[in-house]
Amino acid sequence: QVQLVESGGGLVQAGGSLRLSCAASGISFSINAMGWYRQAPGKQRELVATITSGGTTTYSYSVKGRFTISRDNAKNTVYLQMNSLKPEDTAVYYCKIEVPGARIFWGQGTQVTVSS
């Protein structure tokens, strides 16, 4: 059974940093793309950043230059380093992985709150 466990969320002041981690277990095959999404209250879930198995990254315009996505394939883990955080970054952050067969798995989410 595939499980994604996220950690690293919390409360931080504006301008601060947090590092999110998402570890996948129960994986017996390679992981294609890995990504982070977020959902603020009353808003739709939106893409934050993705990274392919080859290391190619994409970022939303709102976080580009402040957030960095990375992955450790040996650990089946994806990270999101978030710097220069703003109150508008407050949301529940979810990780997502894509595996062969176009199957998608989501984490349970971790709360990030940025105070002004």
C-alpha cells in the first residue's frame, strides 16, 4: 500500500523559511514526477512546484525564486525549501507523486501558516 507522509509544516513569521518533506513508502516501482500543491481556505488547490525523475523543475509564478523543489530518489522523498515566506503562502501543502500506469497518489497535507 502506497503511503505519502509529509512533514515540516508549521507557523513562521513573514520572511522566514520552512522545509517540507514528503516520504513515499510501499513503493516497489520507480516514481515519475513528484510535486507540491497547496490549497488556501476558500480557494482551489494549485500547483506550487514539480520535479521529474530526471530533475527538471517547474514552479508557479508566485513562488519562483523563493521556493526550491528537490528529490532524493534513493529515499523516495521530495522536498520543498520555502524561503522569504509571505502571508499569502499560508495554505495546506500536499505532495503528489506519479508512477507508471498514470497512477497518482496524494499526501494527507501539512499546514503552513505565515504570520505578518
